[in-house]
Amino acid sequence: MEHTDVVIVGAGPIGLETAAALKQASVDAIVLDGGAVGNTIFTQFPHQTRFFSSPERLHIANVAMPSDAGEKPTCDAYLAYLRSVIDTLALDVRTFQRVTDARHKDGVWHVHTRSPSGIESTFIARHIVLATGGTQTCRTLGVPGEDMPHVHRFLGDPHRFFRRRVLVVGGRNSAIESALRLYRVGASVTLSYRGEGLHERVKYWLRPEVQALIDEGRIRGLMPTVVKRIEAGQVLLKNCNCDETQKIEVDDILLQLGFEQDASTLQMFGVEVDAQTNAPTFDEGTLQTTSPGVFVAGTATAGTQQRFRVYIETSHVHAARITSAITGGPPPGESDYPVRLLPES
């Protein structure tokens, strides 16, 4: 059993930035995460994926991130940067500590965790910050065969798909980047998307390249289509504009359908959430929720986002607002955290 001023659930960028802001204000904080540091980036991003945002927009806690020849950083470089921030600022971060229960009693929170090896721990704190992100659950198709072993949700290392017939389902950034990576390693790639063409908001440096590969027949584009049934070695697709169906032979299926917010941790702490989006109810100025002593930070504030408006570079101010609310200090001004969005954002 450990006592601290604040327990932060989530060791992503904004959770770590909040821990750093609290430490600078002489407030003790322990950061807990059910996975690794930056677990969403670690588990959901294919290796060497580049961010939309430039390095200075991803900096946290005033720790500069080196730029690789002026390029936008890769997820691998950013994970290394997060490790460096933790070491440089000596933040107290406990990974693979999954929160299993939370109780509010006598003005403090009792947070119970379990490690993969079965060790149980209890942390007692007056304040809680939930920086749990908004992409915990993969969207599903809801069709027969979706749970078959050759259906994948994450690309991982594309090397395993060499000379495999792969159907990529989706038409936004993840799907397009996966299709391109699969093509580059020698997979036979088919792309199914319900839209008439690639989504207009695909990264501007990817869209024309993949469109050219489709036009040349190097990547097979089946649009607009939706998956109706998955079977061993084949998939049934339906044309969205008519009743026409076709079966295509595949070895693997990669579903890139986006993610949804899992509100279970928010609800465990008694936070009121929207029934449709799972977005928590909170005060914009302080990030405090409807539950006593509980704050939200980062993309956890937005629930399931159809179009991302809350992400790292728009969430830096959360750390300062939460710290001010906990310490009773003056809130940060809007000019302290100007957000001038890049076109690709």
C-alpha cells in the first residue's frame, strides 16, 4: 500500500506531461499504466509510422525532442523520447499495473492494481487523473467469420505477409499506410472501402502514391464495397451502390476500421459519461469530472472521436489546468498554449 498526492492512470504523453507539471509544483504523483509507456503508440502504430505533427508540437514538459533531418518523428523515435523524459525528470512511472478497482472513502481514493504476474497493489491518493486515451477498443464489422484466426486488427511487422494475398479493409490513414507497406514487402494487396475512393483526409504524402498504385493495378482497389462474410480462404464483398456481390480469395484480412473509447475505467471512478460517445462530463477550465477529486486529460476527454480534434498537440494545456486546479494556482491563459493547427492536422 502506497500513499501519494495524485495517481495518474495512463503513461502516454499527456499523462507524463501532467506528472511533470505536478512534480514541478512539488506535488507527488505516481503514474500507472496497464501496459508499456506510450502503450497506444507501442501497440497500435506500425513500426516507423510518422506522426502528422512536427517535433516541437509533440514536445512535453519543455524537454526538446531531436529532429531526424527535419522530418516528422516516427513512433519508434517518440517512444524513445518518452523514455528519455521519464529518466530526465525522474518521474515515478509503474508499467503493467492494470487498475482493477477504485473506491472513494473518507476523502481519498483507494486504487487497486494487478500486475501480469498476479501481484496486487493498492495506491491511496486524494486526486486521480485519468489519461487513458480514446482508442482502447477496435471497431468491428459485425459479420460472420470476423473472429477467424487469419483476421488481424494490427499490421505489426509487414514482413510476415510476404507473398500473401491480403485484403485490407478501410480507406483512411491506417488502412492506406498498411496497404502501402504490405505492397512494399511483396504482398498481393486488395483494398476494400465503403467510400467511392480513398478518403480525402488521408495523409497528403500517402494518398497520391497509393492512388497511383491502384490506377496502375499494382494494388487492387474495390470501392465502394463492404465485407458481408469471411470464410476460410475467401471473403464475400458487396457493392455499396447495388446488390452485386463477389468473392475474392485471400490468405489474410487486415481490418483497419478505427477505434472506440472504452469507458470502463472512467465508470470505475464514478465519472459520468455520454451514452453515445463515452465522452466524460468535465469542467473545461479545470478538467475536473463529476466524481470527487477525479480529472481527465488528453484524448480521454473526447470519448470516441469520428474526426480527431483532441490529440497530443491540442492537449498540452491539460497538464497546466489540472495542476492549477489541484494546487489552487492561477489557471493558464489561452496565450500560454497557442494551438495553430497545421493543414494536415
